[in-house]
Amino acid sequence: MGKSTGFLEYERTESEHRPARERIRDYEEFVVAPQVEALRIQGARCMDCGVPYCHAGFVVEGLSIGCPLCNLIPEINDLVYRGEYEEAYKRLSKTHPFPEFTSRVCPALCEGSCTLGEHALPVTIKEIERFVSDEMLRRGLIRPRPPLLRTGKRAAVVGSGPSGLACAELLNRLGNSVTVFERADRPGGLLMYGIPNMKLDKALVLSRVALLEEEGVQFVLSTEVGGDYPAPALMKDFDAVVLCAGATQERLIDAPGSELAGVETAVRFLSAATKGLLDGKRDAGAPNAAGKDVIVVGGGDTGTDCVATSIRQGAGSVAQLEILPKPPEKRTDGNPWPLWPKVHKTDYGQQEAIALFGTDPREYLTTVKEITGANGRVNGVKTVQVEWVNRNGKQAPREIAGTERLRPAQLVLTAMGFTGPERMLIERLDLKTDSRGNVATEGDSHKSSLLSVFAAGDVRRGPGLVVWGIAEGRRVARRCDEYLNAK
Ligand SMILES: Cc1cc2nc3c(=O)[nH]c(=O)nc-3n(C[C@H](O)[C@H](O)[C@H](O)COP(=O)(O)OP(=O)(O)OC[C@H]3O[C@@H](n4cnc5c(N)ncnc54)[C@H](O)[C@@H]3O)c2cc1C
Ligand code: SF4
């Protein structure tokens, strides 16, 4: 522990964000890189409390406690306080292959469980992680580490999202020859075509993939396994297969008019925006918010990304509908520390809408009753307010009569989450699924119902977080390696 009285002397300070009105003119990252002295002070605030829930990494009643990767957080904080950044990176790398991703996009489950957070504001663990990884990148110290020996075993990883990349990284490091198949034209899964560039610069994803290639991982892009590359060939060509195909089936809106042109899913909208940015040209058929009244259905983080992207494309107005009530400002008794705090926050997209339009775009307890249109195109959304009532022992929304409202809309973006993995590959491999439609695995073994086929990430756990994807990818790599090299 660097400074025993640090938590008494120093307050939490956070990195600045670029001013909202300036950053909406581009797609560059909006968080300004944290300053080293401020971070050393944050490192000094760590109490080295003895029972550090911040790195516990378990789930209670569906809520995470601490970092799923079990990062050695108190040690890293201490090393940063002492100015030993290289050593801090070595500690970080023991548990975490891609800190440059999570230190930008993770909701920081660790901070929700920081012991200091019980009485004061938690240590800025995520920003310390970002500083350590960015500093090593800046110094050119993140170099390829190819394995010294090869096992002669071949493994295929289907999907190049965080779980696929993490699995490929470790399986390859353990000496296996790894090929990653990705149906998109660029690798990264939702890191590439989901999370917008202003949260995670795509150059970081591509440079990590380039590093993996230098270490020996092969990437086969624009190839759908089960389609372009048939499932039987996959089973024949590889000694083991790891499915990291995500839970990419988006929940669609269930209201009259949902078939109209101009009603788009969030991921199609966001991925088209990123593809246009990276290709340097916009696909004429891609959804675009320029000059339109946009209604985003869904008040979560994906909805926020849609708000921010619509604003950057020049939307005329943006509203964000959420069927749930506004969360409380502070933890409730039912959501105590060290559980992840379910509290109200105003994220970057809402801050930008407030700066541009003067109001928070979110409307709670509001849902879509009907989508109206003319000549096959959307021109409005009829909304209605709801209240939550007990129906057969379960909370359910009930419309409040007389609260209908017709609003103009030329683009409706549905950001209502995901229903689970796509069926095609699961059916072609004839895999068993669980009650939620995810690939069923034997406990934590990551083994599917088919010998030599493993599963990890959202395809196994259901829609989650990048950090969970990486944690799952590392675990499945170990299980798959045990299977491949048991003898
Ligand atoms: C818009 C959006 C924003 C998000 N923002 C955040 C955030 O800020 N922070 C956070 O922690 N989490 C965020 N998430 C969630 C997070 O991105 C996911 O939980 C995570 O990416 C899941 O990782 P994965 O590797 O399991 O799957 P994915 O990232 O979904 O990757 C699966 C990959 O498999 C490929 N694939 C599927 N089927 C096949 C096939 N048959 N053949 C070849 N390839 C195939 C897909 O093309 C895809 O690239 C966000 C999600 C969305 C949709
Ligand atoms: S990966 Fe996320 S939860 Fe883990 S230490 Fe980093 S910010 Fe915290």
C-alpha cells in the first residue's frame, strides 16, 4: 500500500471529457487521456483494504461483484502510485490481455465494489487501467509474444469479438495453432461494429488484431461458418472448435408499423456508421439520421450510443424512450455495496443532447403504441405512458389511458437488447441449448453437447459486457487446451 493515509487526504478526480458541442463534430474519443499525477494520487487513495471485492469477480443475484477478470487491482494501484508503470502493466497482463479495450468501455464493475466506495467515492480504477495500458502502448512496450513451442493441435474460433479474441490469444500462447473465423469484413465483433468510435477508437482494435497475427493467430474474415464455410468441414479441419459467435439476435419492436422503412435496429445503424467512417464513404442504402427526427426505443447504453451517433450525423431532434421508471439517484437498500450500483447516470450521449437541444432526451415509463407511415416509410410514432403493476405475481407495464402522443419521426432505432444467439450455426452443428436459447455447456467446463466443441461469451452467457466476454474467452481457452493436450 503506497500511502496509508491517501484515502483520507485525497478526493476522487476523473478525467475530463471534451466539451460536448466540440466533440459532436467528429467521431474521435471523447474522454481526454488521464493525467499521470492525478492518477498517482488516485492510486494513493487505494486502501489495500485486505478483502478487496474490486477484484473478486463473482455474480450474486445476477449482479456482478468486482472485476470478472480478477485483475490484481490493489497491487496495480500501489505500483502506479510508486511510478512503477511497467511493473503495473506486467501485473495487469497476468489476468487481462486487452486492457486498452475495457479501460475505455467497461462500466467498471470493480469501482462498484471498491471498499472506499462504501463511505466515499471509489478509486478511479478504470482510468488507472487506461493510463497503464496507454503508457505501455506509447512506449512501444506491448510487443508480440509468440509461443516457443507448438503442440501441433489446430483450433478454430468462430467469432472475433472480445471472447473470440481473448480465447485465440491464450490458446495460441499455449502453443496451439488458432484460426479465427469472422463473417464481418473487419475483426472485433461488437468492439468493431457496435461500440462507436468515440468510445473506442477502432485503430486500437485493429492494432491488437495485428499483434495477435504477429503471434501466429490467423484471421479469416468475411466468412460465415455454417454458410460460406460448412459446419462439417469445420469439424473435419480442426481438432477443436470454440464458438464465440455472440448473442446477436436483436429484440424487435412489437407494434403495428414496425415493418416500415426507416425502422432500424441499433446494431445495423451503429455498424453502418462505423463502416462508413472507416471506409471513408457512406453506403447509400445505410440508415442515416441527417436532418431527421429520431426516436430511439430503449434507454440503455446501446440506446445512448444511438443518440450520440444520430447527433453526429446531424439529426434534427432525438428522443430516447424507456419503458422502465427512472432509476434512483442513490443505491437503494435492496442494492447495497458491494453489488453493482443500479443508479441514474447521465452518459455521454445524453450530455450531448442536452448541450445541443437543451433537454435530456430520455423519457421514462414511455413505450411505442404504433409506428405510422406513408408510402411505406415511417413518418411518426404514437407513444403512450405506462405504469408498472403486479400481474400474476410479476411486475408488468400497463398503459395509462389518455396519455397517447403522436410525434414526428423519420428514423426509429430499436435498442431493446438481444434475445440470444442466432440459430443457424447452432442448428447446423446440432448443439443443445439452454432455456434461454444460449449454447448449453456442462457447468463451467465450457463444453457443449458435442465433443470437441466449446462455447464462450455472449453465445453461452447471453448478452453481457466486454469484460465478461474476455473473461469467458480466457476460461474457455484453458478448457479447450486441456482437451486438446490431455495426453
Ligand atoms: C451497441 C452496443 C454497445 C455496447 N457497448 C458496450 C460497452 O460500452 N461496454 C461493454 O462492456 N459492453 C458493451 N456492449 C456489449 C458487448 O459488446 C458484448 O457483450 C460483447 O461484445 C460480447 O462479446 P462476444 O465475443 O461474446 O460476442 P460479439 O462481440 O457479439 O462477437 C461475435 C462475433 O461473431 C461473429 N459471428 C457470429 N456468427 C458467426 C458465424 N456463423 N461465422 C463467423 N462469424 C460469426 C459476429 O459477426 C461477431 O463479430 C455493447 C453492445 C452493443 C450491441
Ligand atoms: S476490466 Fe472493468 S471491472 Fe475489470 S478492472 Fe478494468 S474497469 Fe474494472
